[in-house]
Amino acid sequence: MRRILAILSLILAMSAPANAVQPDEVLKDPALEQRARAISSGLRCLVCQNQSIDDSNAPLARDLRVLVRERLVAGDSDRAVTDFVVQRYGDFVLLKPPFNAHTAILWGAPFLILAAGALFVWRRGRRLPGPTTAAALTEEERRRLEAVLGEERP
Amino acid sequence: MIVEIGHYALALALGVSIIQALVPLWGLSRHDRALASVGASAALVSFALVALSFAALVASYARSDFSVANVYANSHSAQPLIYKLTSVWGNHEGSLLLWVLILTLFGALVALSRNSLPPRLRAGALATQGLVATAFLAFTLLTSNPFQRLSPAPAEGQDLNPILQDLGLAIHPPLLYIGYVGFSMTYAFAVAALIDGRIDAMWARAVRPWTLLAWIFLTLGIAMGSYWAYYELGWGGWWFWDPVENASFMPWLAGTALLHSIVVMEKRDALKVWTILLAILTFSLSLLGTFIVRSGVLTSVHSFASDPARGLFILLILMAFVGGSLALFAWRAPLLRQGGLFAPVSRESALVVNNVFLATACATVFIGTLYPLALEMVTGDKISVGAPFFDATFVPIMVPLLLILPIGQSLAWKRGDLLGAAQRNAAAFGLALLAALALIAFTRGGPVLAPLAVGLGLFLVLGAGFDLGERIAARASGWPAMFSRAKGLPRSAWGTAFAHAGVGLSIIGIAASAWSSEAIGTLKPGEKLTAGRYTIVLESVSLRNGPNFRADVARFQLFADGRELAPLEASKRVYTARAMPTTEAGIRTQWLSQAYVSLGEAQGDGLAVRLYDKPMILLIWIGSLVMAFGGALSLTDRRFRLAAPRRAAAMAAPAPAE
């Protein structure tokens, strides 16, 4: 059933040209509207793939956009609005997953890989003998070499 | 009949590819030159057969032969001819055939480049190519046969997905595939080197043009796809960190790293093991990209072809080629001897740092793309990883890399002078910083990070220009001397400068999106909407008929800063065969900036309209073009055109001195 629903909503989403926020949803207060847009762009449209509710035209995304705006008008903080939506739909709704036991690898990996790479390069660099073993060419040798190779070297 | 010939040619090509894969390997192991050289002829025959097969499919599309299931499902007799032809690869089966066509084309090119490669390397590379071709030809024939007939033949086709009936998307897949498949050459050479157990600067010189070529096309393909998304999807976004986009971005990042590490190998005979590994990984990521797009494992905004049974087949291909080559790598890589040395401060070391950052960036995209899938399989938990995650991880990794890029670029080979390089870039850095500060002051109250990003982009552009200028002016005095020196500079030096400046231009374009503005409104004729510098007034809405669609066309008067420009049209189309709508945004380009109008639903007696002011947005894609142009310049470097025997003799000397 969930599958059918998902397919149905996908079809519905496809059947309307991509035009997410509709004029009748826009809040009068521009500051509040801007906050609504910022919050919406971090919330996933649950029936779409990898689209925020701000970008999506699925009916469910519209409902969520309206919900976000209602909470904002009621005076909720940005944080409270997001928490409210997460409470209903779980972490799945967040396009930026929260840091917890399940996502520690996700968040940690980029920086661990960078550190590991840097460490590896640094240790190799220390293990290798310095370039002193290869004597630099004299200017004369250089000129002869360039003449032989017939090639400009930067 | 033509269709059957095409099908038969494809089956023959599979047989020839098996010969291309196995006989040279047998020859290599028996040190039999005649057997080892069979690969070249097989590669040529295989290409001819696949080309024939592809031509047959193109002909069926051109003639709208709906007795072919593939044509029936993806074409319509009312389509303009150009879209009939591009429909060939607008679907799973046809795009696979295109993939194989490009693959065998590359094989044929290697076979034709007779003298420039050591014979053992060429035989091994062609055999590996043959293996890849065998796998994909088998995949096409067994699961995705484009020549399936329908009986009775339907009178009319189902039309191509309307969203694909667009010139941008018509040339996007071929560009992308030339990129993906081009990296198969690098992979084939890497595997051949591992089989041979020997690798030297000659290898790097042989592989670099292929890598460059693949990289150029991948760059163009990604840029094209991004521009298409921008104007066709109708909400003005140009990059969504969508799995399908990431699938093409990962090989690009790895390929960029490879391009730089190959340079070190060519110059210094160092980084051999890493370069081989990168070559394998880059093509593996290309395969992964094909898998992600073709299997629908991560269905996404623009995944139009998905079928789990096929997914399993591609997964097997993926595992065989990635696993096989990595096993070969683990077994043979210790045989590769490390070569030349370089000081911790040198261009080589800078390129190593470049590789560390690019590899990390690539790994980040990889993890971000596949983590939700892995987590769901392991724990059943569902999470989403979207744009905000990549903004928070990818960007901090790239910024330091880009900051040190101009300095690395101006370091000398082998042993550099960090202070000197920093001094040489001081002027560029100072100017860029000044520009950023001026921008902050000028746009007070606006975004702060964006001006700094503009400064970073400017730093790259200026750094590239100053570096070139330095080299031209270095030992020359007077204009004629400088001119001849500019002409004498290797093309690859020009290429480097252009490619790096291109990155800078793209960054400026991306940063400028912080100043874009948007307005949404319901308009009746005569009403206006303003966003940023632009104002539009709805003039009229009319109905128009296209060849295979109906369109609601809205006509707007357009004002920029109060000055009237030529009117602008935006439309919504409904393609009759599939009853599917698309938006055609109205875009007006002014210098590098654009006004962008897209239509929504009718609301009461008004029309929902979005207007965007997108300052400097074109720089994003112009930057990509400049990058690709830089790559093309490097490709024409005379080192790649020189006759091989002389090269081979020159390279026989240990570590070329400078």
C-alpha cells in the first residue's frame, strides 16, 4: 500500500510543472517568509527523492510548507518548527542528518580521511631521503640539456 | 531487416570482444607477439560491428519503425527529426548501446595509434578493453536488447519523455559517456601495467592524453547537465547534490586527482602505486555511476530508467571489475618500484597535497551518496543526506585546496621556494582580498561569506594570469622577446592556467548566487512583479501548437532597472502523447546575468509566476567551459604529438633531470 501511495504521489508530483511555493502560500511578513523558506529548504519532501519541500510540488510537500508557516505565524522559533516536524516524521525528514551514533561515521569520515591522508603523506615524506642525493644541475649542464631535449621546460 | 542486421552485428561484436579479451592475454603469457597483437585487429572489427549495430538503431528511429519495441516506447512520428535521433540514447537500451559504441571507439583508437605505445602495454590494455566490452555487450544482449521486435507493430509510438526533448539533454549523455568511457582507457592501461609488472614515465605519457580527453568531456557533460537542470526543471537551481549528479561528480573528482598525479609520475617517475590505484578507482566510480543511474538503486529526481533485474547484472559487472582489478593491484603493486625524489616543498609535493584533498572530497561525496543506503540495509533506519550535508562537508574540504592552489602552481619542480611562491602570489592575493573587502563594504548588510568566495575565485583567476605573466616575462625583455617566449611556453602551461582560472570563474558564479533574488506572485494581464533589478509585466497568455505538444505561452514586458528590454516569453507545454507537462522558463541574458521567469498553475483568473534575478550566473558554466578549454590546450601539447621512438630513447634515461 505504501508503495502504491508513493507511486501515486510521484505521478501527482510529475503531473504538475515544477513550481514549488505557490503564491497563496507566501506569508505577508517578508522576514517570516524568508525564515520559512530557509527551514523548508532543509526539510525533505517525504514522497519525493532527494527534494526539499521548498523545491517540490507534491501535495504532501505543500502541506508541510503550510504547516511550517502556520507554526512560524504562531510564534515558534526556527528550532521549534523543525523539532515539531521531526517529531512527526522522524530524522528522515532532515536533509542534513543530525549527529548521533548512527551518523557518526557519515559526519566523521570526511575529516578522518583527510587526517589519515595527511598523516600518510607526512610519514612517507619523512621516510624518504632528502633530495640532496640528487645533485642539482649547474647552469651550464642545464643549458646543454635543454639544447639536447630541444624542449622548453617551465 | 536492418534491425536484424543490427542485432546480429551486436552478437558478432560480443564474439569478437571475447577474442580481443582472451587471445592477447594468452599471447602475453606465452611471449607470442603474433597472438598478442590480435587485440588490435579485434578492436577495429568490434568497433565496426558496434557502429553498424548503432547505425541500424538510428535508422529505425529515423524511420519511426514502431515494430521495434524500443522505438515504440521512446519515439513518436510527430517528433522533430533531431529528437527522433536523440531518442536513440534517451532510454536505457539505446544509451547502453551508445556506451558500448564509445567504448569500442576508444579501443579502435588505441589499435590505430600504432607506434606510440610499447607493444606489451598496448596488448594488455586492448585485452582489458575487450573484457569491459564483453561484459557490457553481454549485458546489452541479455537484459537490454534494443532490437526487440513487437508483433503486431503499433501504429504510433509512445513518445520520448518530454523532459528529455531538449537539445541540452540530447547532447548531455554522449558528452558524459565519452568521459566515463574515456576513463576505461586509463583503467585498461593501469591493469596492463599491473599484468606487465612494469611502469614508468612512458606509461604516464601514454595515459595522460586519454585521461585529459575523458576529463574534458566529463567536465562538459556535467556542466551541460547542470545548465539543463537550471533552465528545464523550472526552479532555477543548477546543482542539487542528487545521487545521479554525484554519480558523475565522483569520477570527475577522482579523474581530476588522477590528472595531477600522472603529471608527477611523468615528471618524476614517482607516485606510481597511487596513480595506478587512482586510475582503477576513477573508472570504478564511472562504473558505479552507470550502476546508480541504470539500476535505479537510488531512485532520484531524474532517474528515468530503472529495473532491479538489470541492476543485479550491472552490480555483478561492477564487482567483477572493481574487485578483480583491486585484487590484481594488491598482488602486483608491490612489484612497482618507486622512482624519483622530490623535496617536501616542490610542485610535486603540492600536487600530492592536491591529491589528498581531492581524494577526500571524492570520498565525502561517495559516503554521502551511499551512506543512507548502507545504513538502511544494516539497521533499517532511514536517513536523508541532502544538499545541507554536502555544503557542510564538501565545501570546507575544497576551500583550503583552492586557497593553496595558486601557490602550488607557481612552485618550481623538484625543489621549490615556498617564500618565493608566496611572494609571487602576494599581488594576486592582495588584489583579490581588496576586491572582497570592497564588495563587503559595497553590499553592507548583505551576505559576508559570498564576497569572500568571490575573492577566492578572483585569487584563482589572477593567480593563474600572473603565473603565466611571470613565466613569459621571466627571462625576456622587450615585447618581441616576450611574445616569442609566450609562444614558446608549453601548451600544457597555458592549459594549466586556463583550467585553474576556469575554476575561479565558476566559484565567482556560484558565490554570486547569494545575491540572486526571487519573487512569486499571481499575475493578471497588466500586473507586474519585481525581483532584484528586474520587473515583468504580464502582457498576454495565448495557446500555441508545437509539433507534438500544446503550449500556454505567457508574454511579459521586461524591465531592467526601469529600462525596457525586448519582451520575454515563458511557457508551459503539455506533450500530447504522454499528456505530460513541462515548463519552459523564459530566460533573458544580460552580459553574465540572467532574468528567469517560470510559470506555475493558473490561480483563479491569474497565473502563478516566479521571477528570478540571477546575477553573474553564467560564470558557473563559462568557468566550466574555460576549464575544458584548458584541458584541450594541454591535450595539444607537443609532447603528446612527438614521434614515439625518439621519446622512448629519451625516456630510457633514469629520472629526467631538469
